[in-house]
Amino acid sequence: MTGTGGTTSAADSLATPPSATTLPGYVTDVAPEWIDYNGHMSEAYYVLVFGFATDRLMDRLGLDAAYREATGCSLYTVESHIRFLDEVSLDSRLQVKAHLVSAGAKKLHLAYEMVVGSTVVATEEILALHVNQAEGGTVPFPEEVRARIATLDTHLPEWSGRRIG
């Protein structure tokens, strides 16, 4: 598992396996093409890396490629809020920690922390909806996915729900 241009091996991206009640993390190295004209990681690549963390989470919940192909359903991010807390330079190793804030029949409220070393460099909070792509609307998660979600610990970071301004 690797990001576009990332140098992380599959073993590295699985570096922090989830327990039965936690979500998987995602680990990757910053690639040279991710560095902008200011000498640090461009904002677009924060979104990319957080997106790869969501992909890992989907796999953990059973919303993987086979599920999407069989059902025509997927998870859509409909709202996100990113906080850029520190610059990220070339050769940094990014570790993304995922948290389930809350869940409903058709939605997940997720929070991510991107860490370099011991420093939180960015956070992302998203609202994701379970969508039937053929019908074009939200649908409840299937029972087996709801059961997996129900086993997860919830965590509300202190920064969750902040507004811009």
C-alpha cells in the first residue's frame, strides 16, 4: 500500500494494526513531488494521505473493493475540515491515526490526526455517507458493517467540531 509517489512498503502502511475496537492507521513517507514552491508539503497531499487513511478504514469495516463491486455502494465524504498545524518537509514519515467520533445508520463522523515523530502536524474531520451509486442516494449500512462499527471505540478529540473564523 503506497501513496502516489510514496515510498512506504505494504508492511509499513500496516505498522499499527488495529485492535478489535480501534481503526487502522496509515503510514507513508513524503514524496518529492508532494513538496511545493515553499519547500514543504502542498495542501493537496494532506487530503490525499487522509484519503488513503479512509481507504484503510473502509477495508477494515468491510467496505472494500469487493463490497463496492458487488453492491454498487461506497462511502462518500460530504464534508471535511482540515487544520494545518505544522509544516511537513521532504523525507518526513507521516503516521495517520483514525478515530470514530460517531456513527449512524448511513453515516460516519471520523477524525484523523497526522503525526510526524511525536508532533501532530494536521488534523482532518469528515462526515462520510454510505451511498448507493446506482440509485444516487444514501442507504443504511448492511448489518455486517453495522456490527463491525458497533464494536469500535468512539473518541471525540478536543478539536472536533471547530468552526473557521
